Amino acid sequence: MALVTATRTTLSVAAAVLMAMAVAAAANKDADALTALRGGLKDPDGALNSWDPTLVNPCTWFYVTCDGDNRVIRLDLGNLKLSGALAPELGQLERLRFLEVYDNNIQGQIPPELGGLTNLVGLDLRNNRISGPIPLALGNIQSLKILNLSNNDLCGTIPTNGAFGNIPPSSFANNPRLHPGGKC
């Protein structure tokens, strides 16, 4: 009987260690994605100075909110004078629910990889200099309820597939090259 109890205890401890390692690995994956984002941005006011990739997880970084498992669920990067491009690695933030990068000077295209963020509820990229077409993959995000891409330089057609069907036209306002039948 003592051997069975000892074996069960050992297995329970091993399972707990494996679970802790899996959570830490996932948190590091989130940190890697955010580090890639930071690497592509200019931050003249040092708003992202707390983003230290040597920390175990990014939950102590400013403008980052995590859940109870230390996974990133929200990025609040609005109005920080950031410039540069959004990193495709943001698509690896599996639990991200809100991505807010409004009122900055972000250039380049919206990474299609964001279409894999199955938990994303809100995406706010208004008032930047984002160009190119709106990735059709964003329409695959069934949880997407809030989208604001206004006041950018997007081009092409406003998608109507999937989640786009419930997004109001005002979310695409002031993108002069974005219109029905439009080409980039």
C-alpha cells in the first residue's frame, strides 16, 4: 500500500512539474511574440522600456494584461508615439482578446497572421499609417466584435466575409483608397 501511495504522490508531483513547465513555455512564447513586436517599433518616449525579454513572462510589462495562467490577453498600446510595423508574431498570442494600437504612427500592412487569433474580441488600429489590403483572414475570427481601422491608408475592397458582416462602415472610414471594387 505504501508503494502505491508513494507512486501516486510521485506521479502527482511529476504532473504538476510538467504543467508548470507547459505554462512557462507558453508564457515565453507570448514574450517572444511581444519581443518581436518591440524589435520592429520605434519608441521615442521609452514607453516599452519595461518589456524585458529576460523575464520569465511578460505579465509584469507595462501595457500588457495577462490571465491567471500568465498568458497575454490584452495589449493597450494606444497613443504612445510608436512607429514601425506590426509583427506577424502577434498571431502567436493564442489567448489575446484585445489588441489596441490606435493613435500612433504604425506603418506597413496588417499581418494576415492576426486572422489566427481565435479569441480576439477587439482590434483597434485607428489613426495610424497602415497601408495595403485588409487581410481576409480577419473575417475568420468568430469572436471579433469590435474593429476600428479608420483613418489609415488601407486600400482595396472592404471584406464582407465572416466577422466583417457585423462590423459597421464607420470602422473603415477615412481610408481614401478603400472602397467597393477598389484595388491596391
